[in-house]
Amino acid sequence: MDKFSAMQAFVRVVEAGTFTKAADSMGVPKPSVTRLIQDLEKELDTKLLNRTTRKVTVTVDGAAYYEQASRLLGEVQELESSMSRAKASPRGKLKVDIPSSLGLSIIIPALPDFYARYPDIQLDLGVSDRPIDIIAENVDCVVRGGEITDQSLVARRIGEFYMMTCASPAYLKRHGTPQHPSELETQHKMIRYASPRDGKLYAFTLHSEAGSVEINGKHQLSVNDSNAGVTAALAGLGVLYTATFLIQDHISNGTLEPLFTGWCTEAKPMYVVYPPNRHLSNKVRVFVDWIAELFAKHDLIQRKSTLPEAMCKGWSAPAVPALAGRAEKTSVAAVLESA
């Protein structure tokens, strides 16, 4: 048995849904595909597919085999591409996971440029704040902000962002405008952000010349998605602490008002993270380079944010080395040591 051909046939059947479509896509007779699958099941001593007259479904063992087989075939395809002219035009499926806040406001609107450069790459984009297991879920790379804890992965720093506090004019009219962050602890309603992993509420810290304040304000509403928090703030449900790139337009048009303009936050790093075995993949490399380029020139992913000009006047947060388009690739262990 040609095990490689059998593996290809199996993956094609799973993705096409029928033996006939799989055979057509491979340019071989249907009986040949059937025989390859039968030989593969015999070799593995397990049933991979459930067959009826109407459809083909994957067994539990078949689903597990498909994940590994499709990954292996993809890596073989990448290896072949790197040895040929196809290297100049990467192709194939790329599975990427990004936070909803970055995805909706920055990454997805810029995808026409990515596809203009790489029309043969198919992006399977996961968009949520849900923490994922990049290895178990067979994801090629993820974009994440803040601390990275898995030291077995490779991380490339691609930018940094800042946070700020805001509220709607309607909320401030009803409850008054706080003059000091400490007022949020007792006199105002907060819209709190909860971890999608365990529901833990995040505190936040603001800095000024007078010192630092950690806020854990009372709340009637918590959300586990940053965009939901912005929507809640626009509805006048409370005071929100969120990334500047999410509220720039709302501050500019007056639907949200910045608070504590004499207070600053520390920069939060942003990374593209991927498994070590993906470092030779051409399609992963071009996507990572594209993301790094996108963020390097984006006003709100660097300190150049115009939110607002009075922010932190008279005081500066500790200097963070400017990226200026330069992104650093290293192990996560080294990243955490230097962060």
C-alpha cells in the first residue's frame, strides 16, 4: 500500500464529503479511492469512516487521524513549496486565531491588502477572546496581547498598545465626572472585563506623578469580550477601561469621553505566537511579516495615539523601546525575561 497516497485520499474524502468528489479532485477513479481507504483502515486496524448510500461521516478515530494527517500533508506541501518557485507565491490553508478587538477593528479591515499580496492563501480565522491550545487545536499562529506563559512556543513581538478609561456623556451627566481614579471604587459603576478562561475579573492600574492606583471598582455588568464592553459603555452602563484603539473613533466623535487625562498606563506588548515546528512554513512566515508590518505603521498600536493630546501631560510612563517596524523573534522564555 502507498501509505502517503492513502493518507491523501482519506483527507480528500473527509474534506469533500463523498468518495466521488474526492476522486474527481484527485483525478483518479472512485474505486481507487475506495481501495486506498480500505487498505488504510486495514493497516491501522481501525474504522476511519462511516459509509451510507447518502453520505460519509468520520468516526472518532477518523477525526483524530484526520487532524494529524492534514497537518502532516500540509507540512509536506510547505517543504515542497520551499524547494520550488512556489516559495515566491505561498499557498494553502492557514489557521489563525486573533482577539475579537484586534480582529474587528484592525486586522480584518486590512485583509484586502493581505489577499492582494497572497491570493492563494486560505485563511481560517478564529475571532474571539477565548484562550486556545495552539497545539491541540492545530492552529498555525495566534495574535495575543499581554503576558505569554507557554514557554514551549515561539513569539515575535509586533507592537504595543495602551489602555484608557472612558464613559459616555449620558452616564457622566447622571453620575458626575470622577476627578480621581479612587472614586471608581465607591461612587461609580464599572463595566468590568472577565477572563474568558475562568471568569476572573481584571483589575487595572493607573500611574501619575503622585503615584499609582489599582482599581477594582464595583460593577453591575462584566463582559468577556472587549467589543461588548465598548457597546456597554456607549449605552451608558458604566465606566470602561479598555484599549485605546477600540475607542479612538468614539472619543473623536464625542460618544465617549476620556477620563483621568493626567494618568497613564504602562504599555502592553503584543505578539504573534506559533509552535516551533511551524517556523519553516512559508505561509506562516508571510502572515507574521504582514501582521508585523500592519501593526508597525498603525497609529493606535504604538505610542503615537492621538487619544487625547492632553493624556499624561507633564508625566511620562517608563520609556519602552520603539519598534519602528522592527519585530523581535525569540522563544517565549526570552520574551518574558525582557518584557
